[in-house]
Amino acid sequence: MVNTAGLIEIRWHGRGGQGAVTSAELVAQAAINEGRYAQAFPAFGAERRGAPVVAFVRIRTDEPIRVRAEVAEPDVVVVLDPGLLRIVDVTSGLKANGMVVINTKKQPEQIRQEFSLNWSLATVDATKIARELLGVPIVNTSMIGALLRATGVVKLESLFQPLKQRFGRLAERNISAMKRAHEETLIRSKGN
């Protein structure tokens, strides 16, 4: 679990079309709905569908957020596409007590060994969940569920209204995907 007092910074790594930017916006909206300060924004240029993209979320409990720069030293990194682990240093700047949340079929121990990750890890097969519940491999809402299970950064229920506003008639399926990923996420602490 991430300390939810003070400032929390999350960096999302995905590919264009996977919903990393939408995920960041939804989590920020949920935090605002809980009475906290939050911001979400993407970092991309002329990327195309399938190209690596990064999005950021900052959440603060005690005072407005004044910084507007990209998140260089996140508390949490969320990886929507496990293929990015081979081409992007997703853990760049990740704090020593940070958490990595990854969409993968593999167990946390396998990921830790394969990529020499020395942080707390959470894994979930978000692609499988998305295909089964949404009919498409868009993993953003599943990965929100995994993030919430791994960190508790906002309450699961706080996402219901933002999801309904964003997805309309598809909201219930996205809420189901988020809940299922929340249940199926495997977490291993640093050093385990």
C-alpha cells in the first residue's frame, strides 16, 4: 500500500489506444470526488496508435498542487503493455519504496526475476479480463482496478461515477472489469 497522506505521484506507461491517458484522468477525478487535490495529464507528441505513451497523476490531500512538470520520481508505475518492459525503462526514477503494477499473465516472481525489478510488484492479466468482459483488449479500467488493489490510492467506489460519465452505456462492463481486476491482482512486497 502506498501512503495516501501527502503527495502521491503515479506514472502510467501504455501504448496509444490502450487508455493510459483516460486512466490517469479517471483516477484524478475519483480523488477530487473524495475531496482531495489531483491533476492528470499526458506526455506525448506525434505518437500514433500503438506507440508508447506516458500519462501522469498527482494526488495531494493537504494542499493544492502547484507543480506542473512531468512526474520524474513516481511512487507508483502502472504498465498497461508488458512489451514495454523490454523497450522502455518504466522504473526510471521510481522511488525505492515504490510499486510497479503490470498487466501480464506472469506471476510477480517471474517478472521480478526476468526484469530484475527490486520494488513491490502487482500483476494482473488485464488483457484477458478486458477481452472477456469488454470484448476488446483495452485494459485501462482493468488496470485501474489493479492499481487500487495494490495501492489503495482511492476507493473503488469513487471510480463508479467517473466511469459512468466517461463510458455511458458501457460503464457497467468497465466497472465489472475494474472490480474483477481488483480481485485478481497478485501483490508481492519488495524483497518477497
